[in-house]
Amino acid sequence: MRFIRSARVATLAVGLFAFTSSAAPLRVLFLGDNAGHRPTNRFTLMQPALTSRGIEMTYTDKLDSLNSTNLARYDALVIYANHTRISPEQEKALLEYVESGHGFVPIHCASFCFLNSPKYIELVGGQFKSHGTGVFKETIVNSDHPVMKGLTEIESWDESYAHTKHNTNRIVLAERRDDRGNEPYTWVREVGKGRVFYTAWGHDQRTWSNPHLVALIESGIRWAADTEKNTLGKR
């Protein structure tokens, strides 16, 4: 069943983009954990879709992977995890990795990761505060940004994140709107020579199997990595 679902996501995602197969693949490190969000399941679900699109992802749940030698092997780092602490050495390696011109893609629960690091929270652009649950639809507020061009608004059952410690040095791309107001939900930042893409979407397979999330994450990775050999394709 997992293979069938993964294949369906990959097939749907391929139809959303024009990809040049001769382009060198993007190399992405995906940092997960062994907690309740089940990152290995989400990785297994999305990996075939992104591999078919020229994005090679490598999974790890080891914080020791956050060192300068290892990170240098990758164009971008994805975090989908709830590790509570980061060492000073790991924090330094991560910040230098992004500032030197690499991509950083925190997804969903990554905004409640490394709680001992104000610099990490600043890097992400905000911190998870609370959530409800239910089916809701985002509102794209910056359709002209390269990440969002040609994308469809996501509607799914998910955790309805609210954030705190908002970094105003960012560009909000989409919001979650309800009777409490407009909550920034997907945004981007530039840090030194590097780029950050964050989305609050992604609690479980109901959203991770949505082809519009696949398209959003692919677009976010490509924008964040921002290499000359791997550009956003025409849609």
C-alpha cells in the first residue's frame, strides 16, 4: 500500500513541472528523529516523487550529521524533527552552512526543534506555539514569488499551527486564515548567502500524500538551494 501511494504521488508530481533530466541532481540531507511525527514514513512517502524530479534525498536521524564536513556534501538541508537540543558545535555548523550559501528547509515540527537555540529559532523565522486540528485551506498571498508561481493552494486535514517569536525579516508566501486572524504559514528568508524556506504544513500522510505539498516542497528546496545548475523549471 505504501509503494502504491508513493508511486501515485510521484506520478502526480511529475505532471506539475517541466524538468530537464540532463540537469545534475540536487543533493539534500533529510534530518528526522524517532518521535511521533514519524519522519521515516514521510521520507519514504515523498522520496520517490522527488527522486523522479532530480532531487536526491538522504535520510538521517543522527544529530552528529550536523557537522561542516558532512553538510558540505549537500545543496540543502531539510529538517522534519523534534530534537530538543543542539550542541554549540552543531549550531555553528548549521548557521555557517546556511550563511555560506546553502539551502535550509525546515518543515512543520522543525519550528519546535532545538529549543535551547535562539539562533536556530531566528534562522527558521518563527517558533511553533500551539495547534488545533481539522481540514483547512491556505491562502497564497505572494503568488509572484518564484517559489509559489504556478502552485495550487493546499487543502488538507492537518494540525493548524500558530507560531510565536516571529522574525519580521522574512517574506510570507501563504497564510492560514480563520476567525482568530491571519497566521503566516509558509515563508522564506535570506540569511547571508543562503536561503531558508519554511512551511507549517505536514503533520501526517494526509498532507504528505497531497501532490500540491510535493510541488511546494520541491519548489522550496530548489529556491533555497539556488544553484545555477538546478533552477526552477517552467510550469
